[in-house]
Amino acid sequence: MTMPIRATNTFATAERLLEPGHHTARVVSVSDDGTTVEVEVAGARHTATVAVGCLVRPIPQDIVQLFTNVEQVFVVTVLGRTAANRGMVGLPGGRNMSIEGETITVAARQRLSLRADRIDLQTKLFAVLADKGTWIGKLYTLIADRAQCSARIQEASAEQLTVKAVERVAVIERTDTLQTETQAIRVTGIASEMAHSKVIAVSEDLRLDGKRVTVA
């Protein structure tokens, strides 16, 4: 009895060394820290180190340019990206990076987001121009020799508001309206009030208490 035998050939895929120079490759995978990637060149896979000058972090399926010397393979730059993902600029391994120049402009068509545990801003002139501004935080501290605020409409809402100053001057050109449940005013020195006409109306009790009360 003759039994048919199917012969199969098993090829061991060995990593073929790249010739020194520049090559175009496709990214297969990226390490967690972003320092090394696995690339594919002509059907063979190689491990490459992301160069410091490659500021755009590679992601899988990217087309990158490699530079190979005798000892190591580097990813020089990202040539193309087929996936519709956002690009990230940063040094490999999450190292510190600084941008320096006479004039630096960051322009975003829709949204600009800054996220950090701490943001330090040092400048001689700080200007913010916005149609709408919102500050949300547990603690907001402003320390300045002189602070100016100019607004057509200004609203302040707080559960507890404390204003402390050595001297306070309030100038209201038209109408000053105060609506409160209880008002307590304590003046340790002299209280002086001048008005062209003044009306005091109370619903229950009006009391003037002092050592000397003069009505003229």
C-alpha cells in the first residue's frame, strides 16, 4: 500500500542586515517609551532607534526614513502617515525639550490646549484678547504692584468675598445699588457722608444712638 506524502519546506526567516546608507521602511510597532521601533524593509524586520532629531514621534504604519551604519539603525524622520491620527512632537523617551527664538508663534485653527501639573510664565508684558474668558481653579492668587481692570460689563459671584486695602476709592458715575439681607458697617474713625438729596426709609424701626446727635 502506497501512501502519498506531501512535502513541505520550512524557511527560517533570518534578519537580513541592511547596507549602510538611507532606506525607506514601514513602522510595525513602537516601544512604550518611544525610543525604539520595529520596522519592515523589503519583507524583513529590523529594530531601529529613534534619532533625537526625529521630533515627530513615529506610530505604526508610518513610512519613515532610516539611516544605517555598521553598528546601528536610526529612524531619521517620518516621511508619510496613512492613519488619520494626530501627530505628536517630542524627544524620544519623554525627555525635556525647549523652544527658543526671537519670535515664536503658535497658531491653532480650532483649539489650543495646555496641560501640565505646573505652568510658569515670566514676561514683561502679558496680554489676553478673548471674546469670552473663564478661570476655574481651587486657588487663584494675583500679586502685582499695580493691577488695572477695564470692562464694559463685569460680574463677580462668590460664596464669600473679602476685599482688604489700605485705601479704597470707589467712583460710581451713575447709580450704585446694593441689595442684601443684613449690612453691618463699622468705622473706627470718622464717617462722613455728603449728598444732594438722601432718603432713609425703614419699615419698622429707625434708631440713632450716640453721645451727641445733631440734626440741622
